[in-house]
Amino acid sequence: MKIELPFPAKILWPNGRGHHMRRHSAAKKHKGWARAAALAERKHAPAGEQLRLIATFHPKPAGPAPDKDNAGASLKAYQDGIAWALGVDDRHFGEPEIRFGDRVKGGKVVIEVVAG
């Protein structure tokens, strides 16, 4: 299963600064996007309880390139939304595999859910 989502908001990154309610609001929005995208592609989801996420980050054209550790942590809201849509606990995902692709306007993240 492969889904394409917006680049995670700056406040969702570990070094993101801001009020905790802004962070909560952004996380809720990102979970919703992931849930909707995963529900739309659910028929292509792999079977089984052990699943792996492969996330390919396509950063925005301007600005510094994200690092792997922070990129993985910024996916938490997306993981929660995908887990909800697939009806599994997000602990079944394990550590996501992080990759970096070409820079694209607006940025995006392509997440593949594969059997563990």
C-alpha cells in the first residue's frame, strides 16, 4: 500500500517550537489526512500483524534538508492515522525506514506499508 501525504508541519518535528495546543491541532490534522488516505488504499494493504513503514521524504525546494532522526519522529501523527485506518496498534510498525527523494514544490511524504 502506498500513500502520498503533505510534508509534516514544522511544529511536529522534534525541534519545532510552539505552544502545545498548536502542536496538538497540527497532529490531529495530520492524523486525519493519514487516516483518510489509508482508508482509500486499504484494499492494497498487506496482510498480517507485523508491518513496516517506508517513508520517502521529498523536501520543499528551499531550506535545509531534514535529518533522518527528526524525519522519523515527525511521522508519529501519520503512523497513528494509518494504524487506525488499518485497525492495528501502531506498535506493530516497528521503526520506520526513512529515505529522501527529490525536492518538490510544497514538499510531500510518500509512505509505503509493507509486510514485516
